Amino acid sequence: MTALQTSAPPASGRAGGRSDLRRKRTLGQRLRHDWPLLLMTLPALVQLAVFFYWPSSWNIIAFMDYSPYRSFWENPFVGFAWFGRLFSDPYFLPALLNTLKFSALNLLFLFPLSIALALIMHSVVSTKVRSVFQSIVYLPYFFSWVLVVTIFVQVLGADGLVSNWLLGAGGERLDIMSDPDTFTFLAWMQWAWKDAGWGMIIFLAALASINPSLYEAAAVDGAGRWKRMWHITIPGIRPVIVLLLILHIGNILTVGFEQYQLQRQAVGYQTTEVLDTFVYYRAILTSQYSFGTAAGLFKGVIGLILILVANNVAHRLGEQGIYQKS
Amino acid sequence: MTTAAVRTKSPRKSRRPAWDEEPSVFGKLVKAAFLVCYAAAIVLPIWAVVATSFASEEALQKAGGNLLLLPTELSAQAYREILGGGALTNSLLVTVLLTAGGTAISMVLTIGAAYGLSRPGSLMHRPLLMLVLFTFLFGPGMYPSYLVVQQLGLLDTYWSLILPSALNAFNLIVLRAFFMNSVPAELIDAAKMDGAGEFRILFKVVLPMSKAILAVIALFYAVGYWNIYFQAVLYTPGLETQPIQVVLQRMLMSTQGMPGADIGQYQAAEAAPTAALKMAVVVCTIVPIVIMYPFIQKHFTKAIITGAIKG
């Protein structure tokens, strides 16, 4: 503390206008100059160290037969045994397939829905309609999954609004909220209800950055509505589409935990089990620590590989991607 | 209806440019119908929830369901029950405190690191930034995170709902990009010439110029803490007063899928919740979000886009 106090005033006094010399300074001089910046960064670094890097290193127990009741070094190393076990486990592959199924639905039907919504909104001339519609459709993005599922149960559940209308009209009770056969579609609907508007906002912001004189020039040259969309609008938002695609692909094994855990009881685990719920029920609730960790690490490593590959492909296609090659 | 009216009026005072051909009437109708339906699919359920929460027990029974669109008889009984002390009140209070405290901690971490890593050429800023960026690529996994929280003795404490997710790397990068691109470097250099230290520059120059984006980031953190559910399921199953989302989930479970529903899970109120009570809890979880919403809307898209593209 005293060292910092004595060194601070001269360091900051000398700071201005000398940034060109910064590179030639010794480490001690730079430390004296930059310690306030490092001090500001410290809390975040501690948070990352404790809650990101420390747990990340605990993934080592995926290669051990770990028990919290032994001292760490007494746990035998078992190599990749747990990863082999993953694929012979009767519940892991279905969970993996479910995860991929929900991800694919998201990618194939939710992503384009957001783009379509944005294109429709973009074509609406009235600013009033635009602002009203925009404020409505992305409100649910800020709702929790508990809230979204509750609202769906209230509206589409066996005792819900629609069900009552049907009963009142002499029809049958609607039971899609607890029907495993319709759950996939239902999950997609919930997802669309919650997130499509948010996606739309992102694409709308990208659309707004397209230079309007491009449209005018194209129209003067005789390009119709669809041609303009294909040759100006789509290329204009392509960087954003690619960016979001990369992020989606990197997260292909992450479909969230809450939506599926919340509906597990009503629909059954066979349909709702995804990788995150699998890890939760195995590692935490049934204490298969190493096995659950192996499943989590599998997910983390595949995600890492996918995002690097997707970004690499984007670079090769001449896109910016999520980070620059240095 | 009103939306359609606005649609037909709009071309007259429109800013549709002269080169743009007028779409066909049919095309316009399809578009208007689609927009109205989509908006209704979002507004109507929310409206029904609000309406039900104010409905009296009799009105609900007459409607014969757990949701209605127009309450024939208004009653604030459900809200009296929620706010009149007891488990639900405690849960709401805890969630409010959690949101306020968590947001404050998150903002300190985010602002500090965003500014600390934003000064060009500062010591170590590149490798430290890499440490932050790596969190985008990899997740440590659920059980290892749980293990660390357990080792720190934070299980079943409210700290476990704040500290493990206190820093959002995306917010950090967005804020850092703002500090670097939107706060004029000349101002910072001038302050330095006058002998101001980095802390003084941060508080007197940089932060006052970043109020809007700081508010948006704070609101994003706040929404995150307000919506906390998974962390509570994972880290604090033993706490007596749970965050409001967990309470809502227990109320939902107590009636979901009617026959054979697990009522044992429900602990928050004394008797099985009425539909009005449940919907009133839903309204209580929506209200803070709706209050924050206009502000988020005003400022955030720009922040997201700059962050997404420059980060």
C-alpha cells in the first residue's frame, strides 16, 4: 500500500504526451504507470479465476474415478474410461440426439423466422406500426423460462384458456402441454415466442445500416422488390447472419436447461432430456461425479471445436467472423 | 383493427420513397394480418394473465378455467395475499435485494475491467483480454462449477446466486468497445495532462459520458438476476426463502398437468394456490421487466450491434 502511494503521483504526473515512449519503458516503470488500470481489472480477473478457470481445471476429474470423500490424490486416474462409458450409457445418446434435434429446429426454423420478421418489419413504411410491433414482439425475450412455461401452461395446458374454449364449444380437452409427441413442436413454439422478436431486433439494426441510396440506384436501374432484397438487403445483413450462425453453431450442444427441466415432469424425461439436464441429474442428483463431468467436458470441448471450425470457415469465405486473425 | 387502420393511413403521410413501387393491396393485407396475429399471440396471453390476476374467485369459477380474458368482477385479493407478509412477500423482497446487490457487484466488475483493459498500450492488457475472451469459447461445465461453489462453502447461500455469474464477458466487451470508440481519447489525454489519475479519469470523464450504455448494461444484469432460476435449483435448493422464479415454478408444478400433479413440491403458500394468486405472482415477476423495458428499448440495440461487430 505504501509503495503504491509513494509511486503514484510521479507516475501519473509524467504520463501525458509520452505514450510514444511507453514501449521502451522497463517493466517496473510500466507497472508504476499502469497499476491503477491493473487494480481496476483485478476484481473481474479474480472472478474469472475463481468461477471460470478454477472450475475449468476441475474437469480433470473426468479422467479420474473421483469421490469427494477421498483426498484428491487418492482418486485413481482412469484415462478416457468415462468417455467410453458415455456412449454405452442408454440415456446419453438419446440426450445428445434430443439436444441436436432442438438445436437443429432452432437453426432451421427460428433463425429464418427472425430474419423473415425483420424483413417484413423493414418493408413497413409507417414508423408508428414499426415501433408498436417492435416493442411488443421482443418483450418476452426478457421473461424467464419459468414465466414462459407458466404462460404456455395457462393458455395451452389441459386446463388452459384454449382447452376451455374447445370444451365450451363441445370439443375435446387440449393436452399438448403434456404430450411427448407434440413436445418438440411445442418447445420450438415456446422458443419462437420468447426469442424470435429479439432476433428480429438484431437483424433490423443490421438492416438499418444499409445505405438507402443503394436501393434507389437499383430501383432506377429497374430492379424490382425481390431483386433488391436478394442483391442488396441479404448481402447487407450477411456479416450479422454469419456472426450469429457461428455463435449458434458453437452453442449447438447448449439448448438451455430451464425449458426442459421445467417440463420434464409433465412430458417425461425421454423427450425432454438434453445434455444439460443429463449432467444435472447424473452428476448432481445421483452423485455420478466423474461421469457427469465427462459429459459436461464432452459438451464443452465439442462446443470449442465447433466454434473454432465455424469461425475458420467464415474466414475462408471472406467473412469477418467473431474474431480477427492476428 | 387499429393496426390495420394505421396501415391504410400510412402511405399518405408515408416516407415511402418515390422510386419504391406501391405493394399490391393483397400483399399489404397479408402483411397486416400476419403482424396483427403475431402481436396478438404475444399480447393476448399476457393480457389474460393480468386479467385473471384481478379476477375474483366467483368470476373465475363462472368462467370455468384458470385463465380468462375479461374478469366480470374485480378483486385485488391475490395481491393482498402476495404483499401482505408471509412466504411470497419474503421471496419478492429477497429477489429485489438479490437483483440490486448482484447488479451493483456486476457493474463494479464490468466497469473496472472494461476501463482497465481499454487504455491502449497498457501493461498486460492483451493477455488479460484473451483470458476474458476465452470464456466465450468454452464452458467449465456444471459439476466443476458446482464443486467450486461447494468448496468455497457457498452452497445454500445467496452469494452462490451472485458471484459465479457476476461477470458477463459479453457486457465487458461491449462496454470496453464503447470506452475505446465513443469516448474521445483527447478528453482522456487532456485530463491526464492536468494530472488526473486513472480513477479520477474514469469517474469524472469516462463514466459521465457513458450513462446510457451503463444503464442498459445494468438493466441487462438486473433482468438476469431477477430471472434467476437455474442457479437456485443448482446451488441453493436448501434455502428457505427462494427467489421468486423458483416459487413460481413450485406453484406451477402444484397444478400442472392436473391429475397426479406433485403437490408436495409446493411450499411457498399455505394452501394450494388459486388461479388468481398464481397469475398475480406471474404479474409481479413481469412488472419490473415491463418497467425497465422502455429504457432498454431506447438505448440497447445500438450497444448490442456495436458490441457484436466490434467485439
